[in-house]
Amino acid sequence: MPTYYPVRRMGITLDEQNFILRRLAQLKVEGEVLDVGCGNSLIPIQLSKAWNRKIVALDIWDEFPLETAIKNAKEEGANVEFLKIERPALKLPFSDSSFSFVYSVMFVYNLRKHERETLFTEIRRVLRDGGMFLLVDPVIVRRERMELKGFKEVSYREENALFYYLARKE
């Protein structure tokens, strides 16, 4: 039986994660997908199954065991590759233009400004031209999306104290 529990860094319950998951699962996504800051692995595992595609999921694995995430994906029959990233560098271990879609749920707001700037630069680097980036974070930090350079807003909405910001790499 898979093990999921709330991650303090994410600051959301399992019910709230499932709410976000239902919103994300509605997206039509093509190409390679990257989850940045996957927390307890629930979202990338369930999205892999919903979208019937491989998802690469990164985290710093400070509160949820990487081994448990791997076990959960196997038990759920999901195609997820888990990798570790380090703070404060937050370098993404991929070549340029490796992904068509990158998303981050409740991770970026935990980062310091210089870490966010580094991460956003890295996300832009690994996205293909025209690729999409979805940022989901608490409304109280919605200004952080203005730190994205080289992206054009596609949509923005607020729901249940979260913002959903979708941007295209220019």
C-alpha cells in the first residue's frame, strides 16, 4: 500500500494535494514533463497515471524519503523517475531544452529570492522554446511570478488561497 503523508515544507494537507492534482490532471500536456519540488510524490505519481506518460520528479528530499517515493511509484504502477537536487545551488541535472512542460507545486515559496532566481533560470534553460511552466503556490507570495524572466503569461487564476500561473518560454 503506498505511503503518503503531508510534507511540512509544502504546507498543505493530502486533501489539498488531491484538489491540486485534479486541477492539473485536466491539462493537456505533450512531451517530456518535469516536476520541481515533488514533496511526497503523490502529484507526479498520480499525474503519470492520468496522463499516461513518464514524469521526472525532483526534490531536495529533506522531509519525505526518496526510497518511499520510489516504492510508491512502483506500487501505483506509475512511470516516475525521481532525482535529488541540492540547495542552494538548485541546478537541474538536464541538458538545455530537455522538457516541454515543467510544473512546481508549493515548492518555490520556500526558497529565498536568490534561490528562486536561480531555479527560474534553470527551468527556462531546460524548457524547449515555446515550452510551458506552471507555478502553483500560495496567493500570499503571488508576486514571485514576476521574477520569471523570458516567459510570457498564458493564464493566471486564484483558487482556494493558491495561484496557478501558466507561462510560455519565449
